[in-house]
Amino acid sequence: MLVKTEQLVEGCILAQEIKALTSKPIMPKRTVLTNQHIEILESFLVEKVEIEAFLSNGQPFNPQLLTMIEDKPKEDSFLQMYLKATQAYKKMYEAWGSGAPIDYSAVRKTIIPLIEKSLHYQEEVFSLYHYTNEEDYIHHHSVAVAIIASAIAKSLGYKKKDIIQVGIAGFLMDCGMSRIDQKILKNVAVLRKEEFAQIKEHPIFSYQMVSKQPVIQDEIKLAVLQHHERYDKTGYPFGLSEDKIHTYTKILAVADVFHAMTSPRKYRSKQSPFKVIEQLKHETFGKYDLSIVQALTSNVCSFSIGDKVKLSNNKVAEVAFIDPQYPSRPMVREIESDQFFTLSQELDIYIEEVLK
């Protein structure tokens, strides 16, 4: 949707990068605009920008007093569907917190179309952390884990039935969080032991909620109960060993941690998905399934030779060579200096994101 810069408000999401009068983009695609961003656009004399039809909070952007330049009706984009699903989850979560049971028909109508759409937008799936905010983290997290887990299942060659069920399990895994004191979840300080103990009970609460719905498949119920279990028995609520952990659970565990670590939280800033991939690979042999981490890695590190990337030192580089052993640390050519270096030998520098 093309709109005038003067129509922009905080929360608008750029649908295209903005170059203005410079050769390099002054703002990348997917930027969630703040008032400072809007001031910058005005200072660069940018008159019109392409934005998504929905704000970052899931609300439709529809300025009533200003004239749209172009607003052709069309099928919802993947991002629009994602934000709508997040808003739907938020309403469900609030209802669950008031004691309402799970409406499984509403759950399926919300998440299954998004899962099916997401299977054709793999690149977008692994960039959802761009839209997560601290206030609505748990709502974004449940929807994002659902489609990230589905994408991983697809990469592993799962049948569509299993892909859908893994996604539904991801969508419902944290429903029990609604039964915990919400003040604890919003606490920015370090949790006390008894508060953390309450949070660790949420898989049991989630399981109790899904168990009351006989139409929900047993595999989904089991994955909901086990999604915080780990291979080395350090997980919860039961500290299960690898052979007791369901296959769906193993996928959810990786998707859950990946999205959580790449999202901004009240107690820490978000991390680069490429840095998170490296951390997951270090922990694979103790906590996670190797094949699932590799599937996640191949999806996240899907760049090609010639792709532009932003590095953690704020430099822009071009991918020159990809070593299959270190897919998240290719050889790159720094654009500004025209120097080549291999990220596997520069451990203090990592890829922040791929620039399209």
C-alpha cells in the first residue's frame, strides 16, 4: 500500500526498502516505524512509501481523514494473516485467563490457513522476530512457533497431516500461561524461585486445558505437555530422557528456543538469528535433535553467493563463499573496504540479517 509520508504513524511496517537520494537504503524492508523513523523520512524529503496494510500490533492501518494514493483490494499477504492470527490468539488467551475452555474449532480456523500459507513463504517465516514486541510477546511467540515448527517439519519431509499437527501443538503449547499470575510474566526483574516455579507449571496447565477437548489428537496433547523437555533430562516438568520425548516435541523445542532468543524481551534485547543458530548447534548434543537443528539452520542460512548481509559491526557485506560446515559463517566481501574475510575466523563478528 503506497501512502504519503505525512500519513505514517508509529507501528507502520515498511513493505519495501527506502533509498531516497542515496545508493544505500536508509531503511530496510520490514522496519517497524517509530516517530524518529518518520522524522528521518521527512528530513530526506521522502514523499511516499510502501507499507503493509496492518500495523505491528495487528490492527489495520486505515487513516480516515487522509486520502490513500493506492489501496487495491487483494488477498491478505502472509504478514497480514500472521498479524491477524496474533490478534486472534490474544483474544483467546484473555478468554482462557478468565476460565474459558479451548474452542478447538476457532483454533483450527485461525492457525491452519496460516500454516498452509506459510509453507510457501519460508523466508518470511524465519524473519517473524522483526514484528514481535515486548508487550505482546507471548501472543506473537505462540503463533510464530506454530509456523516455524511447521516449516521445520516440512523440511524434514513430514506429511501434511503431521505438519499441521505440529503447528497446532505450537499454537497451543503456552495456553496454560494464561492461568498463571500475569504480573509474574510482566516482571522485568529477576524472578524469585517461587515465581519461576509457577512458570514451570505452565506445560501441565496447558496439558490440562487441551486434555479436556477429546477432538484434539493425542500427539498434540503430548507435545504440549513435553515442549520444555530436553535430551539431557534438564527440561521440565518431568526431566524426561530422549527416548521418552515425542518427535513433535523435539521440533517444538527448537522452534520455541529459536523464536524466543531472536525476539526482544523485557530483560534482554533480541539476538541475531545467525548467532542463535550457532548457540543451538553448540547445545545440540546435550539438549536438541541434530537433524532438527540442521533443518532450522538450512532454512535460516538460505542465502546465496552474491547476497548482501548486514554484519554485527554495522558493516554491509556480500557473501562470497559458503562453507557447508559453517553455513552461518561464510566468506564475505565488505562493501565499503572491498576486503574479504571469513566469518568462521572472525568469531566476534556475525551476520545480523540478510538484506534483500
